[in-house]
Amino acid sequence: MRKALVGVNLAVRLLLELVALVALAVGGWHLPGPWPVRLLAAVALPGVAAVLWGRYAAPRRSRPEAVTAWYLSQLVVWGGAVAALALSGYPLWAWVVGVAMGANTVMLWALGEWSPSIRR
């Protein structure tokens, strides 16, 4: 049963990570300015987030010893995604995504699967 719960929650986590990238793109597109600047922001924000996540927060990250960076990168990416949705005029989606991210994090923590020491 525990294995199934872990598997489902890790799958949800992956989906939420993808939602965070989309939310950052939406936030970039809704910035004020001409469309080329907005397009650049819509591509750059998720790109920077993906690099940050891959380097410091992913299970097979290149810097496993950077524990503070693990927590910080998750806070920046997830918090940035929720803020981007809220500031783009999607406050309900910001709440839904934020609550889902929080619930998933608590569930993984309760299962012992949310820690910087976990490597897959």
C-alpha cells in the first residue's frame, strides 16, 4: 500500500512540476510590454526554473550536497509559479495549484519521500 501511495504522489509531483513551468510561462506572457518581450519572458522564466530545478532540486541533481539550495530552489520555483498565476489574473488557479503543491509536499514528507537526501 505504501509503495502505491508513494508512486501516486511522485506522479502527482511530476505533474505539479510541469504545471509550475506552464504557470511561469503564463506569468511571463502577462508581463507588461511589447509582445516580443513578453514572448521572451514566457520562454525564459520556465527555462531558468527548469535549470534551477535540475541543478538543485531534482532527484538526480548535479549538486546533491547543496541542501539549502534544495529547499530554496523549490520555494522559488513553486512560489514563483503560484505568484505568476495570481499576478496574471488567475487567483483561483493560484490557490488550487498552491494547495495541491502543499498537500503533495506534506504527503511526500509524511511518507518519508521529501528530503534533500533522497536520490533516485
